[in-house]
Amino acid sequence: DLGDSPLVVVTERSDKTGPLSSEEQEFERTWGKLMNQAAGPSTRGKRVLADHSGHLIQVDRPDVVVN
């Protein structure tokens, strides 16, 4: 329990195009749930999606990290 400590979980959202396989869809659903849970220990926790980003969000979207 982190109380009301600020906690932000920043998650990539790539520009992948085309349909996802059923395995990829299941992975995305599970990953999303896990990332939302990661923000849960704080009453001020939240998840932010970094559009047009890969794994290195700080390089691809430094504006999201700064905000």
C-alpha cells in the first residue's frame, strides 16, 4: 500500500498495423490488466499510454515522460 504517493505507470503503444493474432490479442489484454494493477497500490496511481512509442518511451516520447 503506497497510500496517496503519486505513481504513474507509462506504457508504450506502438504503431503496429494489421490484425493481431489471437495470442497477441490475449497478450495485450493481459498486459493491460497487469499495468493497471501496477498503478493500483496508490490512491493517486494511474496508467498513461505513450502513443507512437516503442519500449524506450523516454527516447521515443520524452514529452510523455516529462508530462
